[in-house]
Amino acid sequence: MALTAGAATALRAAAILGARMKKETNGGVLIGDDKEAEGCSSALAFVYRGGELLKRTRKGDLHWKQVSVCINSYWQVVVKMKSRCIAGTFVKKKKGAVVEVCSDVPPWPGRGEDGSSSRAYFGIRTLERLIEFECRSKCEKEMWLDGIMQTIRLRANMSSAMSV
């Protein structure tokens, strides 16, 4: 009986360490010597790590969301959105499979009137709907777009390699 409990504990520890190593090295696998591969991996790491974006709801309300993009165990590119309610007491999480990225989202009504042209907008089309986000700068928008597109291409390459 003691041998079985010890083996179970060792297997749990190995699984935890494996998951931790995967989390730490994800996004850094594609780092190469040339600048293009380095920019690719930094964009992948950027969207995997995530950031805070302003999201517009269907009714037009604006909410700050912690957003990240990754590939799940079903080989789908998934956008994860997390928000805190009631001063951080509750956390709401939503996920959606990404179908495409829309870079030509027009400025939201009432947001571009203060003369601040540094804001940039993009959208992510999921199976259900289009989710629109506002970035703080055009450079941040480009990082999000590049990272999401690289994740979609990486997923396509991985699934085609698995089918061969």
C-alpha cells in the first residue's frame, strides 16, 4: 500500500513539473538566429502572456478584459477573456475559438472624439460573433494581430504535420 501511494505522489509531482515546464517554455520554442523568427516568437509570447484590452459588448458597453490567445488540447486557437467583478472578489472567464482576425474595425462612436489618434481597434471573429477590442496604441494593435495570425499559422502547420 505504501509503494502505491508513493508512486501516485511521484506521478502527480512529475505531471506538475511537466506542466510548469511547458508553461515556462511555451512561445520560446521558435526563437532562432534571424530577426524574423525572433519577432515571430516575441509576438507569440506576447499574445500567449496576454494583456489588458478594452472590449465593447453587444449593447455598446465598455469593459476592461485580461485577454490571451493560445492553442488548446483540441488544436483550436482560443481567445481567453477574464474580468474581475466586485473589486476582484469574483472572476469571470470566457473562451472562444478564433476563426479569423479583423484588422479593419472602425473607431467606436464617442471614443475618437477627444482627438486622441493613438487608439487602435481590431476584432476577433469566433464561431458565435465578432469581438471588438481597443488597444492603447497602433504598435500594440500590430503586436496583437501578428501574434494571433502567427498562432493561427502555427496551428495549421501543427495539424498538417500531425495528419501526415
